[in-house]
Amino acid sequence: MKTRTISAIIAMIILVSTNVSARETLAKATKGKFLMGVAINMQQVNGVNPVESDLIANEFSAVVAENCMKPQPTHPQENKYVWDDADKFVAFGEKNKQTVTGHCLIWHSQIGRWMFVNDSGKDVSPEVLKERMRQHIYAVVGRYKGRVKGWDVVNEAFEDNGTYRKSKFYQILGKDFIKYAFQFAHEADPNAELYYNDYNVETPAKCDAIVQLVKELKAAGCRIDAVGSQSHMHMVNPTLEATETSFKKLKAAGVHILITEWDVSILPSPYDGANISASFKYSKEMDPYRDGVPADVQQKWNKRVLDMFGLFLKYSDVVDRVTVWGLNDAGTWLNGFPIRGRMDYPVLFDRKNQRKSVVDEMIKMAQKTKVKK
Ligand code: XIL
């Protein structure tokens, strides 16, 4: 009897402790510090694999669409809008009581060429492009008014050296295209937060250019709540120091910070940027972990993730959201970028949808951090 009682107690303890650990999530541990988000695809929205949809619902407090709200899918032709996927995505986030972010309104990639040309294929005038931008932004932001908390209004307007990217928007309208985009977005939903988003924000020249842009937008009376740092990271770059320096500069500029597209590639890299048109040739040397990641490499990756997450927590007075770019290693865009057909391991759930051990460490770190907001 006694032994049975003891075993029953032990069984109960095991049950309770596994349940408790199953209940601990990044979403809960980061509550009050920042939102913990994930980028999701349409299969996940549609529940093709219910395990994935449940993980997204339970482990994260915010969602962003990996593709379906971009200019190309929502506005493939002039006067033609396609809302099915974006509508479902927003409803998915609402059903799960998650904060929904809009990504993205004005970007040189994933946008129909029609936006920039007239019937004879020539560049449109500045007036026409400005009006097309207005229509696009009013339509998308207006449709989800009050439901999307904030928008990546302009994505990737700078080169790494801090000069303006010579995109079609820039060529036709000059740098004012950014100001117009923020004005239109604010008119379409005055309560929505507005963000400027870019990769390699840790690069000093680029960070300085973004700070200057923030100042100019504010001086022009525009609303800008935060700068989104995509944070597509590698094993060495950006360094912790460079990342912290960029946070200090942004904080001093009076904007909040969002980690909008976090992933940490474990693979060797021929390119440190995230311009999606970059592409390099496949070789086996560039794809070393097809049969799994060696323990020492995995440890380095874990440390890198924890170092960065610790920094995000340290700045949680100004970091409002940390969003991982993709749920699991099977679906990460980095399996195809910037080299096609590789096997990367850059996010928090593995190819079998198991939560990586580093997440438990992250949760502990977050729990130890005092609420700063
Ligand atoms: C990527 C998506 O993850 C891919 O599925 C798609 O094929 C290309 O775009 N910077 C951004 C994101 O702002 O929108 C990009 O997402 C990754 C780089």
C-alpha cells in the first residue's frame, strides 16, 4: 500500500511537472516585455498540418504573413485586388487572439511591374506613381483598419552603405516616396502603428541612414512608431556589439524597435544581405549539414540565439516585438535562399515540429527578466 501511494505521488509529480513545462511558452514568458511573433504561410493558416497551426496558436502572441499581404499577391494588376488569403490570415490571428502585423506596403520586391509602367511599357510620371501608391495603401490598410495593429510601411529602401536603393519608387519619386507612403498609411488608418523595416540594420552606415530617415519623417509630421530590424542573422554576423549599437542609436532617435524576421542561419554564407533576388550556385561545401548538425555546431547556434535573445530582453523597454521568420526548419525560406536546395536549421522548431531545447532556455531567461514596460 505504502509503495503504491509513493508511486502514485511520484506519478502525479511527473504529470504535473510535464504539464507545467508543456504549458510554458515563449508567448507567456515574454508577456509584458514584448510580443513573441511568428511568420506564417497559407498552409498553416488553412490548417493543412493541424500540429503546425496549433503550435502557432499556442506558442506565439503575434503573427505576420510570410507572403500573402505583399503588393504582388494583394494587388496583381491595376484595379485588381485579391483578398482571399489575406482575409483568412487576419481571421486566423484574430481567432487565436494574436496581434496581427501587416507586411508590407511598399517594397521593390514581390510587386507587380504594372505599378511602375504605362500601357507602352514606359515609366509612369511621379504623379501617376504617387496616385497608384495611394490607391494601393488605402485599399490594403483600409480593408484591415482596426484589425492590423501596425504596418511595415516601407521595406528595404536603403543599401548597406546607407545610400538610397535605386528602386523604381526612388527613380520615379526620389526619397519622398517614403514620406508619401507613411502619410497615406496614416490617412487610411490613423490608429495603426507605422514601421520602417530593413535588413542589416546593424551595419553602421545603414543604421545611420535609417536614423536620419526617422528624423526627417518626424520633422515632416509623419507618424513612425518603430523601426523593424529584419534580423536575418548568421553564425558570426551581425555581432552582438553591432546589434546593441544599432539598438542604442534607434532608441536615441525616439523610435521603438521590432525584431521582425528573426532567423539564425547555421550554414556558411556567400552573402550577408536579405535582398530576395540574390542567388548563388549550389555546392556541397555550402550545404554541410544534410545528415544533421554536429553537437558542437549546435551548441554554438544555441549560444548565438541565447545571446541575441538576451539582448532583446535587455532592451525590452523599447523592443516591442520579436518575430521569428517561420515556424520550423522544414518550411524556412533559408532552405532556398540565397542558394537553392540547402538544408538550414535557423528557427525554433525542428523538421518534426519539436520545440528545440534552446526554447526552454529562452523561456527561463524571459521569466527572469523584470517587466520594463
Ligand atoms: C521571403 C519569404 O520568406 C519567401 O517565402 C518569399 O519567397 C520571399 O520573401 N525580407 C522580407 C521578407 O521582408 O518579406 C522576405 O520573405 C525575406 C526577406
